[in-house]
Amino acid sequence: MRPGSSRAVAATALALGALLTTAFPSTAAEGPGPAASRCVPALHVLDRLPGAGAGSGGSESVNDFGAGGLSVGRSAGLPAYWTGNTVHRVPLPSGYDRGSVAAVNRRGLMVGSIQGPAGAAAFSYRAGAPAVRILPGGTYAADVNDRGTIAGGNESSDTASLWTGATLTRTLTVAPGHTRVRVRGINSRGTVIGSSWYWDGVSEVSGSVGLVWPGGATGPGRDLRPVEINSDTDWYPNAIDNHGRIVGERTYAHADLAAETYWDAPYAKDGVQIPGLPAHEGKGWLNDISPSSGVAVGTAMFPYGIPPVTPIDQAQIWPGSGPIRALPSLALNGPAGAEAVNDEAKAGGWAYDGDPYDGAGAPHPVIWTCALG
């Protein structure tokens, strides 16, 4: 889980009132109470950092939500955060020139990864600090819970790490046969999720499998079922909520196809695949799940010419049961993807204002408010 925050609709509206807003129709039924109390679904475009990279793919995104209107991610290919619509650059040490804020907790502790000619480094940061804090031994920090425990690792290592402050407090291990460990999330109970490349020592092929390290437990990470060792299928858990539900994806057919997937604690059963958006032939994944409400978001991928062809990536939201729903983009032919969601069904991600393939579209960091509306 990339922790979000719980606050009143009125506070959300106040914090986001200055945003450039493109409203989209609501399908919610009229309920009792004054109309002013109802949240209006809308797509908000946030400010971007100036400079090179502001119009390149992958350079703009909202990746998580904090408290009081704080959101975090990247802009112009740099770690950034927003207070309402206003963008702020995270100050980088000398020699680092790109990166991203992956997550933030309710107390405003941001974590992520930065890169430069000398390599990559995991960092933490609080708004107003003169510089980021480098986390020892890490090349990335993937998530942080509200207790301040940071989960990440080193991409060249077969283990992963937990930090408190700038202190390495635990090394997460894996069973024999697992390599290339990548941590993705941690929840309020300290349960950590991720994936690794696995070979059973017998098969002629290997593949990616999901892993979970239960909070408070010791020993190597447990495999998330199913464990399929073949040339086509890989499993990637991407986020975990405070109830233990994990969301992610199954990729197959040499990663040309994907299926939205979830696992429920105690993880004794296989991951459950969810029917995706019909126009995308079920090719998509889930990137994040809200802390407590069970709402998840992700992206339906471009279908690579398999009919019916949808020529763009599509942001999507899943209420936790039933069908997945599409989220609007900024333009009819503009791709979009959702990377974050909180308990108020506020989703964050990126969207293009036109077709990037003809050079007319540029990416923007965006927020969908009342995204289930």
C-alpha cells in the first residue's frame, strides 16, 4: 500500500480548488442532503516543473497521496511533490539529475529513488528540508508506512531492506532459487510484498513469482500462489492494503498480455484474475490499492492490434468487486494511467493532452477526484 489519508470532502475541495478541472459525468445516484455536500467527479491537471524532460513520456506522474492535499511523484523526470496544484522540486545532492518520489505517509515522509552518473540511491525527504537523506545500502525505496518503516532494496542484491530513519533495521531474505528481488509495498502491519526471479533447480525455464514477508515474522519471504515455472507466465504484486489484500498483475505470452490480479490473506489460495476492460481484451494491471476501502487503480495497456483495437493506454479503477471501470483522459486519443488511490477514491497518475505518437500530445500529472463517481 502507498498510504493515503482520511479527510473530509470539504477539506479536499478547499485544497484542490485552484486546480485546472475537466469535469466528467457522474453516474452516482442523487442522495439525501444538500447538493453542496456531494463530491463531483473531475479530472485535475497539476503544475509541472520547468526544464528538459517536461514533455517526455514517463516523466510526469502522481504516485501517492499524503495528508492535507499533499501528493507526490515526479515531474520533468525529477522527484517532485504538490501542495494542491503547486509543484515543488525535491532538492537533490550534487551529481543526481533524475528520479521519482514513490510514496509518502500521513506524516509527510517521502521516499523514492534518484539516479545520476554514479548510479542510483534510495532516499527519504520531508517538505522544507534542505536536502534528501540517502538510505544506506539502497538503490530504491518503494514504500513507507505510517509508522515510518521504509521498504526498498538494492537492485543488484538478492535481498531487500527495511529502514527506520536512516538506519537499516532488517534485511529481508528469500529461499534458495530466488534472485533479483524487488520490493513493492508495505502496509500498516509491517507486511512487505514484492517479487523475485525464481528457478526451482530442475525446470529448463524460470520466471517471476510474488513474495510476501508477514509483519513481525522472520525468515525468508513466502511465495504467493500460484508458482508457475514456464516461459510465458510471470506474477508481479504491486501494492498491499491494511487488511492484507495484494493487487498486481499476471503477465503471459512473453509479457505481450497481462491480467489484473489480487491475493487475499492468508494467501493460501491462488491469485484471482479480474476481467479487464472489454475494449482492451483484459490486458492490464493494478498499480495501487487504497489503505482501507479496497479500491484499486491501474492501467489497461495498448492491445497491440488484437481486435477490437483501442489505440491508447487507459487509466482504470476497480471498486474491489464487480467490473473494472475506465477513467477519463485529457483527450480522446490521449493515453492515461493511474498509479495511486486513497480511501476517498481520489486517484493519481498521468495523462496526455493529445496523441503522443504524432508529436501533438504531452504528459501531465493528474488527479481524478471522486473517481468512482
